[in-house]
Amino acid sequence: MYLTKEEEHICEGEQGWAKQICMKILVRLGELFNAEKLIPISSAHVSGVSYKTLGDAPTEFLKALADAQGKATVRATLNPQSLDPEYLGKKLDAELCEKQLKILRQFERMGFTQSLTCTPYYLEKTKRGSHLAWAESSAVVYANSVLGAWTNREGGPSALAAAIIGKTPDYGIHRAENRQPKAIVHVNDHLQSETEYGALGICLGKILEDRIPMIWGIEKASENDLKQLGAALASSGMVNMFQRGPQDPIKKPRNVQTISVEARDIKSTIDSLTTTSTSKPDLVFVGCPHCSSDEMEQIARLVEDKKVKTGTEFWVCTSRHVKELKRESVEIIERSGGHVLAGVCTVVSWTEKLGIKTIMTNSAKTAYYAPTLNKAQTILAPLEDCIKAAFRR
Ligand code: F3S
């Protein structure tokens, strides 16, 4: 891989160990994927912030980097942590909270924005055509497919290294020739809820693996529906972007596989992500991926004048940014007995330590992961049904 003189000097350690190790990570990755050079990025987004998913060893690496003056050189944001200090922090062991805090401290020392969200695109506008190094898979698909930015799906370490160097190897979907669709999908069903878009994502992710689809029949999808579709696509498969046809200004690709998705495929996917028949879930969770301002308002409208049922928890997860922007909606949700949790999500927290055995959600991504990551039974249903299950009237 071609390196500039400055990049070579960094690789030789002339700008310190932190930059040297980060440059080596990027060069190794670039060589692995036959990149010819590094390209500048406008932002990096690091996953692997939750102590639940990270564990102890990476914390030591983060501390070593911070001790060696590792500093982000571009805008650098963080994925959700495992607890929020206001609610879950008071319910979980002090030792877990301290370990989580230790991770956040290291990122803070390195100049990362304590965004703690999987929707960093709600914090600051992402420019069309900009190159990014983002590691949260749902955000990667959204950035490539909806925002028109260019990013591979980074791992936690490579996004961290890119944040410190300010560059990423030029391979994968940073290159125009790799952003062409490799499959055409016809959706022969009028999808009616965010949950059905999520189910479409899970269904397609399994078939497509890493091939970019051009999806026809989703012209009516809202940005929230597309967010659910992308998050789910990236959960069951390795797809990093989709295109919408036929309104996108590109020709119909030739010689690619055609896939049809019928109403029965959506229904059977939703059924397969519902593993219990109980009508009384321990937790009703919305906000995967983290809620936008519009979604907060929508939830507040739906729960106004209602009360959460005794024995049920109702969580809405979002970023601190959106929570502060939408104070009025937050107050309505909290007055109803719900909890608006900022900077955290169900999947990366220890719900099993809180005795939660059944989770109802409108997110196909959460329903896909919760049986393994939360050891919980799941019910997947649209927002309105989730609210009916959580509230008395
Ligand atoms: Fe975000 Fe957690 Fe879902 S990180 S995409 S809310 S699993």
C-alpha cells in the first residue's frame, strides 16, 4: 500500500506509540483488502463502548492509548454504553458501573464526543459523499443508503485507529465500483409498519449475505422505516448498503440475481422473531436504533394520559442529545411511568440481571439479538401494539 512520507514516519513511531499502533492497524487492514492508499475521513464512530460487550482486556488497551497521548483528530463519536447513570446505574452493581465509567474516561481523555448513541447522524449533519469510518452496523447502512455518505463497516479497533489518524484504507464501498447493486429485490407486499420493514431486513440479510440490493417496492418508506430496514439487514447479514429503485437515477443493473419477497415471508419472519406467546412481557422496549426527535414526539402522543402496567417496564432509548431536545415529550413519557434512557440500549445492557425474561419490541434487530445477548424471550410487534401491551389504557 502506498504511504505518504508523513504516514511512513508515523508508522516508524516518529509521532509516538499511540499514532504508530493506530497507523499499523490501518495499514494491516488496507493490505488485507488490497487498498492502494489511505483516504481522509470526516468522522469516525466507534462501537464496543459497552463494558458488557467489551470486557476487561480492551479497557487496558484504551488506557495505554490514552496514556500515550492518543487523540482523535477528526470528529469521533461513541456507541451506547451498558447503563445510564440515572436509572440502570442505580439498579446494577456498583462494580459494573465503575468498570463502565473507566472505559468512558479513556475515550474522554482521547477527545471522543460522549455521544453514546448508535444514531450519530441525528447529532450533526453528515455530508453527502463524505468518507467516514463508522463501526455501528445500523449506522453504516443508514449512512451509505439514506445519507449518501461512504463508509465500510469498521470493527471497533479500526474505527478507533481511524479516529486517531483521521484516515481509512481506500477499499470496499469507499470505491464507486463496489457500490453497484448485485441483486434486485421486488417487495410484493405493502409494508405497513417499522416492524415489517425490519422483518424485510432480517429476511433479506440472510439471503444476500454481503451483496448490495436494489430494493423495489419501498417507495413509501419513511426515514424511520429505512432505519429499521438497514439495522435489520446488517444484523442477519453483512450488507452495508441498499439502493432504492426505481427512483434512484441509475440504470437497472443486468445479470444480477432477482429476489421476490412476499407478504408470507414478512409474516413468517415476524413469527420467527416472536419466541413467546405471553401477553405480559417484563420489558417493552422501543428505541433500537436510538429514537429520533420525531419518534420521541410520536411515542409521547401515544402514551399521553396512559399509565404503565404494574409489573411491566417501558423503556425508550435515545441519545442525550435527543433527550434534551425533546424535554416535553420526555416528561410525558416519564409521567406515564415509562423511562427515557439516554446513551444506553437494552441489547448492550444487563437486562437478565434485572430479572427481565421477556422483551417486547418494535425493533427486528433487538428481537434478533435478545434471545442470545439478553437471554430473553421476545415478541416483535409495531409500536402501537407495544404501547397497548405496556399501558393500562
Ligand atoms: Fe443501537 Fe442498541 Fe439497537 S446499539 S442499533 S439500540 S442494539
